[in-house]
Amino acid sequence: MQNAPEGQSDGTATTLQPGFLASLFRDLGGEEVPAPRGGGTATATATDDEVAAHGRAAALTHQRTLAVLAEHERLADLLRRAALPVSAMDFESQLLSYEPRPYPVAAAPAGAGAGNGAAEDGPEPRWADYAPPEPEVAGRVLLDSGYQRGLAEARLAHQRALREWRTRRAAAAADSGVTAARRAHEEAEQARARAVREYNDSLEECRRAYRLAEPAAVESLLERALAAAEGATQDLPAPCRAVFRPLTRTAVLDLDLPALELVPSLAGYRLGADGTVEPVPRPTADRAADYLRLAARLALRALQAADAVDTDEILTGVVLNGWLRGSDAAAAPVCLLSVDADRDALARTRLLPPETEDVPGAEGPERGKGVYADAEQDEALLRLRELAAVVTPDPYGVVPVEPSAEASRTVPSAADLSANEFAHLVRELLTRGGLTEWSVRLRGPSGLVATGAGEPGSALPGRWVVWASRPEESGGAGVPGGQVEEVELRTLAEAVREEGADRGLRLTTGRFSERALDLAGELEQIHLVDGDGVRELTATHLGLRLGAGG
């Protein structure tokens, strides 16, 4: 609206400027309101109010959309930083070195210091100022008694002057606090050197314990490395605890995954036809993919930290479980991913994906590029699958997965071991018993089939086919109680013939049925080891206990 020119009636002051507000209203998605009959200002007033309300709603929509985009950008930044390589935290990198710091003369008390003392006490007495002139007769200096007497007196005078000068200088230094400051500096340096020496000595002691595979030392080193790896995302706490099982020399890592609410649930906001601000939800599959992508990178980072710190190759493998813990402390945590990787698999796998950049678009990061790549093509998830990881198909549906192993018991039973742990235990027991040339032919969650050969005269001479298993909760091979039946012994005997082996070993952490025991008496080439035998072999060859149970 415009003010009426001077001298004219202002009757047209409330008249809508032709086409201006109407065109603006149309641009914002509104519809023109027909003018009322008889003229007046009702149309203009109604249109102005609607335009103002529409503008406020549009501004609110824009602000809320910007807030959502900020959440997307934070997630993209977390994904990028979670993929940064970790620094090795082995013993060598943790050693400290002591470098002495010189006494800071400038920090001495006012009026003190070597320069001030020299100015007040004068220069140090010089011998040249006291020495008598030598006789002019060459070669008779030593025979000149007067010269020798004067020389002795001059020496006494120089020593007395030097002693008095030093006394005055020491007194001046003591009065000015220089001596105390120097003493405090020296004591501080000695304390620093002693602290560095004691720390390095304790580190060397930990290193010796670590090389002996003592659980406390191994767990301490692993948790230091895991805490250091977490430094790149301090604003996203993802604590990881480590438990070392000396029986299988395996580290079990429990990683706390971030809350599900961290991943934005909205793509933005839009203005509805009725002028209301409406949220635009993201597809559930996209949100789940982003969460799994972040969880996979955190898991790979923890695996890399554990692998990098084990320079002495104490670990034979690493089990990592990713747990989602609710806000309610009483609620049980849910396992969303689990990895059971041996040392060879970790060495073959390049654990962390290369750094990627997000491609921002008009409505947020561009889909299909950078850290927002298709979940099925995401490098972190692909590498986890290379390690035979088990990942939940739906984190927001809270679909749990079975942990590969849990370190809840101090003395694990065979049922508490992961598939890699059980395979390592069987191999360790039999190779220490004399079986060499170990070759695994088949392996599953509950057992393995392998071949090996023993030297003549050893406890296990000749070529062997080994079938080792642990009973499943359902009973193993469909048999209640998980006991080994005679059909399995017949299968093993057939495998011995096919392999051209001399003997077969059926090892189980459970028990054998009566019919299987009777058949083993008839098949001389088949040998049996039950759960009690496995525990006895573990105590004999490894010096460690295996808990009772399947």
C-alpha cells in the first residue's frame, strides 16, 4: 500500500496494488480469493493475512529442514572420522624418553643471576693481576730467593682474594634465592627422570607379562589401544572392553554401539497444502543402512586396533560383539553384530575403507556417493562379511544375532568357545600330542574335519582323519542330548578309507552312545575321545582348565 499524495483523499490507501500481492501469493502456492461484491478492502486484508501466515510457515519449514540437514552432515562427519586409521599402541610407542631441561636463568628471582652477581662482586680475581714480574736475568729465576718469596706471597694474596670473592658471590646468591631456585629445578628434573625410568620399567614388566600371555597384561594393552582408537570420535563414545582367554589365546571384545536415535529419521520438512509444516520421514531401509554403516566402521576400527597392537603375535584370533544398550540400565543388551576372525583372516583383510568425501546436494548428501553409498556396496560392511561377520538385518526392529562367543565365565566350557576358538583348541591339543601336517577339510560352528600325520614312535603315529565336534543345544545331528551315535563312526571309517589314512579319531566334548562304544570296539582303526578326555588333554598339554559342559 502507498500513502495518498498531499491534497488528495486517502480513500485508495487500502487498495491492493494491482497484481503484486496476488502474484506473490500465487508464487507461494496460494489461490486468489475473489473480491467481495460492492468493493471494499476485505479481499486485500484477507490476502495479506494469508500471505503472512504462508510466509511464516515457509520460513519455519526452511529452518527445520536446515536442522535436519545439519544432523545428516554430522552423521557424514562421524562416518568419515570413524574410518580414520588408528595409531599403533604397542609397547615401543608407549616408551617415554627423558630430556633434561636447562635451568631458566630468566626465571631467577629479580636481582639474582650470574650477571647481577658478577656486577656486584666484581670480576673474578685473575692470577695475572697478582703475579710478580720475572727477573730479567734468564735462567736464574729458580735461584732468585726474592722472586720466589714474592711469588709465594702473590699466590697467597690471589687465593685469599679468590676465596673472598667466591664467599661474597655465594652469599649474594643465597640472599637472592638463586641457590634455592636451582636446587628446586634440579630436584624437579631428578623427579622427572625417576618418573620416566619407573614408567618404562613398569612397561617392560608389562611387556614380559604380555609375552607370557598373562590375561591382565594382554587386556591392559588391548584396552589402551582401543581407547586410543576412540580418540577420533570423542563426541561419539563407543567404549570397547577386552577379555583375554589364555585357553585359546583369543581376545573377546565387547563394543557398545551408538544409540539408534543418532541416525536422522527425517529427510526434511515440507509445506502442506493446508499451510501446515509436515515432516518428511526417511525410508526405514535407508536409516537402517546408515546405522549399520556406522556400526561396521566402529567394529573395523576396534579390530584394527587389536590387530595393530599385537606385534608379538600373542593372539590367535579376535571375537568382537557389537551390543546395543538401551537407556534403561535394567534392560538386557542386544547383540547386533558379531565377528569371529582368526589372526590369518585379520592379516588378509584391509580393515578400514579409504577416506571418502560426501557430495552435498540441494537436499543433503547425494545418495549413492561417499559415505552414503548403497549399503550393499558399502566397503565397511563388505569387509566385515569377508571376516564371516553376522550382522542384524534390521537394527530398528532390534533383530538380535547370536554372539560368536561370550567371555562371561572365567573358565569357559567348549560351548562358550567360538568356532575359531574350538578349532584352535583341537589343533593345539593334537599337535602337542604329536600330530603334524594339520589340514582342515571342513569346518562349521559346531565342529571340523581335518587330516594330520604323526611321526613313528609318537603318541599319534601314521596318517589320521580327525572329526571333532561339540554337541548343539538341540542335541547335535538330531540326537537328543547331543551324544555321538554309531552312524557317525561308520561315516568316519568310510572317510579313513577314502583318504587312505591309517586311523580315525572321533573327538567330542559330549559323550558317545552305548551302540557307538560297542561299534568302536569292533573298528580297530577308530579311536574315541569324549568330553572328559578333552578336559584331561587340555590340563595335560596346555596346563589350563576347560569347564564342564558341551
